[in-house]
Amino acid sequence: MRDEGYGRYGVVLVTASSQGEADKIAEVLVRAKLAACVSLMPIRSIYTWKGEVHSDEEWQLVIKTDLSQFDRLEAMVREVHSYDVPEIIALPILAGSLPYLQWIAEQVN
């Protein structure tokens, strides 16, 4: 279902170095009302950093939020994240269950 404010809500993807770091980031964001929910899952990332290819176990955070809060969310992630250049990318939700989108709106300031 489309919401009149389609694109207002989204998911922000962040990777973390460990489950502990992912848990900390998720809890900080939810407590600050910058995320309605954060889903966590272990992943393997292959990437180039400082001219070398790396293959590392990481944790993927899928952060459900109101994208109008992105700047505050990004700043808070940067405060607690251990990476010099953390992944912090937002993807808009183009369509979604209206009750779920309303729940996001109720949870995020």
C-alpha cells in the first residue's frame, strides 16, 4: 500500500565490526527515538580499504526510520561507531503496509 508520505520512511543500512558494536548502535538509536526497529544479522563483506582487498565478518544493521531524521541518526552512528568510514546509507520505502508505516511514525521523533 502506498502512503501519502511515500519515501518519507526508509531503511538505513549500517555495518558494524561485531555483534556487540551492532547491539550498542541499535540500542542507542532506538532509545533516542531515531529508529523504530533495528534488525541485526551476521554477514561477510568483501571490500577494498587503503588499496587492499579485505574479507571480514561483520554485522548488518537494517534500521527502520523516518528519513527526516537521517542527519541526527547519521551523527549518532558516527559518535558510537568504531570505523573511520562507516557505511551509513538510506533507502526509501516506496510502498509498505500502512499500519507498519504508522507504527514507525509513532516510534520516531
